[in-house]
Amino acid sequence: MQLPTRTWQEELAIIDRIMKSVSGISDPEELVSVYWEGVHELFPMEHFLAVSRRGVEPPDYLITRSSRFAEEINPWKERHRLPRMSGGLLGEIAYADRPLVIDDLPSRLRPDDPAHFYLDGFQSLIALPNYENGRGINVGMTLFAPGVEFDRAMVPMMHWQSSLFGRGTLSLVLRNQLSEALAELDRELQVVGQIQRSLLPAVLPSIDGVDIAADYKTSARAGGDYYDFFPIDDGVWGIFIADVSGHGTPAAVLMAITHAIAHTRPGKPQPPGELLAHINRHLTRSYTSSGTFVTAFYATLDVRTRVLTFSTAGHNPPRLRRGDGVRSLDAPGGLPLGIMDDEIYGESSITLERGDVLLLYTDGITEAMAPTDSSGTRELFGVERLDAEILSCSERRAQTTADRVRAAVEGFVRSTPPTDDQTIVAIVMK
């Protein structure tokens, strides 16, 4: 094999051009084509052959490339078209797990060899394996006709280059497979998110004497925050907000379970403490594990008397604006749902007044984080900022309050993605 005579600068320019050409390629077959076209310019190789052991059992192998193929076959997309063979000289080469130089092909090639067609007429070959975990899964071969000599001093460098190229091609294949898997996962997460959001009220109820607004934002495709309203008796409504630990698909699934349990409780969803105890028993006995739990706040509002009876399961106490002040609406309550199946949830009551603003929220609001400051710390939005925004609303409307809080949180975190789901339910007594 006579190599062209070039200066090192000329060879460097060819190699640099090849590297630039392959740097933006994402299709492995195109990568092979462009790379070997460039390599052929450096080291002219008229005849080649490649075999693979991937996906077959010994002594079988697949012929993935050959200069004697009648047409090109894409081994990644047309695997079913690749010739499958067993044993013979190519079988020995495929399973040798080491580089080979064979100078006497005619004497070693039997007429009944299964790969006779691909090796007949050649005098010698260089076989260079591409290893995976020490096994030569793929083997590339350069074939030489009688009378063609090659410099054996080149074989070590050829092995080095071939192996690096093989690893690069495999990395590209794996990257594409990972991208496809992530895209499919993202599509599934979008469906999960759609299902989860469909469990939230499509339209907020119209309640005499009460103005309601809600704002919901997930930190991922699907979230674990949940809010709901239950019509109980004439003039009595149940108001529910919950936050599943964690976020994403696991939280969305547990949120859906919580929704189902709350909606299938025999009888009416009251009193608040009994409803929380009912959900807690089912979650603890059948669904929660590995530290998962649900914080919740549930209240019943009698519109005629304006009496709000409420209980909490480890949830953030709602904020109550009355007059020119904001305070916490604390309840005796108990542990988050899904921790102890015999937990008892106490209750409290308060009579709401005209103009009162009640803000229910999940901790994704108060624990929203600002970007890292110069000292390397990140500040939380916190309850004080939340109260300030509630007080800043001169117009006591539920939607105005919810919008005000949402805008304040967005301005505080700026472009920082949320790390937790965020829910706001604003209630104003008219």
C-alpha cells in the first residue's frame, strides 16, 4: 500500500478539516461516512470489512460493512438487512478479542467458509477490534489484494485511531438514544401533568357573599399541590388545600390519590378533622412510604353565619387580613397526612367579617428563593413579604390579591426556576 507523500502541515490540515466536519454531526452513519472519507484521503484503503457481535450469541456475528455490499446498509437503522453468519475464519476474527494481522488468507480460507464471498481474492488483512468492557464487540478490517504491501509499523497507530473513533461513534449513538428516551419521558410527563391539572377545579365555584381566586404553578411538568372546593349543604362549602412532599410525577400520583380519597369519603366531607383523619388512614395504610407525606388544610365555611371551622395536617397556616393587619390562622391540627394512621386532628372556628381576606398557600410561595447574592446565599420570600403584599392591596378582591402575590414572587425570584410547586387560594368576604 503506497501512501501519498505529504508534509506534516498538509496532513495536519486534512485532519483538521475532518475534525471540523464531524464536530457537528449527530447521525452516527453520517459520522462514519464523513470520517472514513477523510481517513481514505490520508490512508487509501480500497477494500474493507466490518463485523459485530452485538445482540447475537457465539459463534454468530453480523457483517455490518463490506466493500462488496451491492448497496450500502445502515447498520443502526437497517439491522434486519445485515448478513448473519456463524463460525468460519470471520468467526475466529470476531471472537479473538485482539488485533490480528493475517498474511496468508488463501491458505486459511476454506471453500465452504460461510464468509468466503467477503474474503475470497485477498491476500492479507488487518483486523482491529473496538472494545466494550474488554470484549471486541465490533471488528473493522482492511483487506489487501495479492501483491499489495503495507507498513506494519502503522498498525499500532491504526488500532489507536480506530478504537477512539469507535468509542466516539458509540457515545453518539448513546447520546441519541438518551435524547429519544428523555423526549419520550417528557411527553409522558406532559400527559401526567395534564391529568393532574384536570383534577383541579376547572371553574371556581360561585358562592354568595364570597369572592374566590386561585393561582397554580408547578415546578415540573406535573406537580403535587392540590386545592378543591366541596359543596356540602345549602350555604356550606368545604375548602381544601394540600401539598405532597417532593414534586414531579411521584407527587402528582400521590396528589391524585389524595383527591380520590377526599372525593370518595362516605357521607359529607365534614367535620374538617374527620375528613383529614379519613384521608390520613387511607394514605398511611396503603399508599405512603419512604418518607412521603401530604400537608393539608381543610375548612368548612357556613356562608350564612360566616363561621369558618378548620383543621390542619402540618400545613402552612393561612394568612388572615382583617382591617390593617395580617395574622396567622392557627389550628390545633396534627401531623401531615400519611405518617401515623391513628393521628387525631383537632379543630378551631372563627367568624369571618365583611372585608376579611383569607389567603391559603403552599410552602412553594414562602420558600421561593431569590438568585444567589454576592455573599453566596439565597434569601427566601418568607411570610413577612407575603403579609406585606396582602396588605398592599387597596382593592379587596380575591383575584387582585392572588395576582399581587404571584407578581411579587416572580419579581423576587426573577428568572430563577421554581424548586417547588406554588399554589395560592385567595378568599374575600363581601
